[in-house]
Amino acid sequence: MAAYVARRVAASLLLVLLVLTLVFFFIQLAPGDPALVFEDPRVPVGHQERLRAVYGLDRPLAEQYLAWLRAVVLDFDWGTSFSHSRPVRAVILDTVPNTLLLAAAALAVQFGLGILLGVGAARRPGSAGDHAIRLGSLLLYALPSFWLGLMAVLLLSHTLGIFPSGQMRSVDAAEMGLLARGADLLRHLALPALVLGLSTAGGVSRFARASLLDTLRDEYVTTARAKGLAESRVLWVHALRNALPPLVQLLGLSLPFLLSGALVIEIVFSWPGMGRLVFDAVGSRDYPLILGATALAALLVVTGNLVADLLQAAVDPRVRRRA
């Protein structure tokens, strides 16, 4: 098992390096020049050239890549953001906790609601409830997340006034007590997490339904029913436990979709996360910030897949034997 983990970690690190290399060269092909950030009529031309030299923009592309790679590998230095004039590491660390909080809450909504709907559909396959759940999950999966977010703001915020329409905290949050600040954060988190989770819960419910229907055909389920066990116990204890390995694998695959979906949701709800940061960095051609954020996103995705593989090996003995 240790050799299997070591191989997976080495392959993951190599994949992250490959992604970063491709991003480094592809963003150079985009039109425009990041040095235009420094072109201000109030700044003398000599100062502009010195700024280009400080950021290494006057060197050949291959030399820039080698210098960047050396700084990242040896010193874990991602450079200085052009637009923020701060170290990239500090800029990203200001927003990563916000994005992770939103993604974790959305993940709970996605799998909690998805598994409930999947179990409800698999309980009586072919019934009206099964057809309604399958149709509703397909509709949720097909709706664009930005449209769902705008409709949620219109209905639940502006019309009913249940949730705030955006931001992460209220204006007077600094003056609140600890419990009040926590409650205020949860109120602001609820709507974007619900929208982000709902937009992907439909796929989980259909996946859970299919996995449960395969499991319910096994002989041990028939034996459990023959012993007189309640149907809820057969579903939730016997069948669902053995249907977990595919769902655990889906957990790792859901992380990239949550991170990419968070970009749109953060813009719709003005959530101060990494998605908005990357969006602004792309607009200003902030190369160091784009590379740093891409590295972190790739690392989170690869780590999510690695954790999913390890969890699948923990719940499925067949995977452990193959490993």
C-alpha cells in the first residue's frame, strides 16, 4: 500500500508541473503585453524599463521559464503580483480560505442532497416519485449555475429577503460578537453554497441511484430482506455501504467542477474568493498571480483525486489487493 501511495504522489506532482508548464507558455500567446500595466504617462520611460527588468519581462521566454521554475522549486517563491504589488503567496492566501469554505459547504449540499434523492429514487424504481426525482435532477444538472444564482438572488434575496444578495459579511460585522459574526457568515454563505451544490447534486443523485440499483440486485440484499430487516435498514446500512466506492471516486472528480463553478458563483454573489482573484488577474495579464492560482487549483484537484483513491481503497478491499 505504501508503494501505491508513493507512486500516486509522484505522478500527481509530475502532473501539476506539466499543467503549470503548459499554462506558463499558453498565457504568453494571449494578445497584449503585461508590461502595459507599467505604462503610465506620469511614470518616466526609464522607470518603466527598470520595472520590466525587475519583473524579468525583458528576458527571453525560455530564460523566464527557467528562472520561474528555479524560484518555485528551490524557494517556493511565486514572484510578485503585477496588479497587487505584493507577493503572490500572500495575495492567494487571503482568498483561499474563502473559496475552500464555499467549496466545502457546496460539497456537503451536493452529496447530502444527491444521496438522499438517489436513495429515494432507488427505493421504488419506476414509480412516479422515481420519475420526478430523475427529471428534477436532470433539470438541475442542465441549468447553468450563473442563471440559477441570479434567479436565487432575485427570489430569495430581493423578493423574499431571506438571504443577503452578496458579499461574505455584513458591513457592521466587525462590531458584532463572536456568535453573531458566525451567524452572519452562515447567512451570507448559505445562498452561494446552495446554488453551487444544487447545480451538481443532480449528477450525484443519478449516479447514486444507478449504483444502488446494481447493489440491490445482489444476493446478500435478498438475504437481508428474507431475514425480515426493515427496508430502510436494508437500503441505508447494507446496500448504501456497498454502493459507496463509486460515490467516493465521484467525490474526487467533483472537486474540479466545484472549483470551476466557484468562479462563476463568486462573481454572481461578490464572494471574495480565488475565482474572482483569477478573473481579475487574467484581465490584467498578471502572470505570476495566474500561475500561482493555477498551481494551487491543480494541487487541490490532484489532491482531491488522490484522497478519493485512498478512500476507495479503504472502503473496497478489491482496490487494496490490486494496489
